[in-house]
Amino acid sequence: MFLEDEQARLEAQLAQVEAERGTNLGYGNHMADDASEAYEQAKDLALRHNAEKLLVQVKEALERFQQGTYGLCEHCGAEIDPARLKALPYVTHCLRCQQRLNL
């Protein structure tokens, strides 16, 4: 199932970001080295935050699958378009309800 593959990918990405986490900020020989390290730390933090957020959404989608409510809009109860689920398998709203929520 795609959701389980996505969960494994996100967990691996989080583990990789943690393993590569730099702790050398302020110990470089040059200010540019420190700036590069600070940039890398900020980038890793953003990647980790995004992966954590997606992982929560994927786990919630897997729970909906277990409960038999996967693919149903949480707002109106209608079936979510399969093409939408293929593109974003963790979505919780049909396109019409999502558009209303974005207004």
C-alpha cells in the first residue's frame, strides 16, 4: 500500500536528518564556514519539520483506512476523488470542501 511506503520513506528521512545533524556551529576557521553550517542546520530543521508533519498525516490516513473511512471527506462525507487521493493520499477533504476551507 502506498501509505505504508510513504510512512517508511518519511521515517527513513527523519532518521537520516537526525544522523546528519551538524553540531559544529561556531567552531569553524572562518565566518563563511559558520554561515554554511548555520544554513545547513536551518535547512535540516525545515526538512525535519515537514517530514514530521507529513508523517502525522500519513499515520492518520492509515488509521482512517483501518476504520473504513479512508477516502471519505471529513466535512461532507462524500467520496474523495480517486485522482486526488492518488496525488495526496493523506487528504481529508474533497476538493469542494477544501476550496471552501481555503476561502
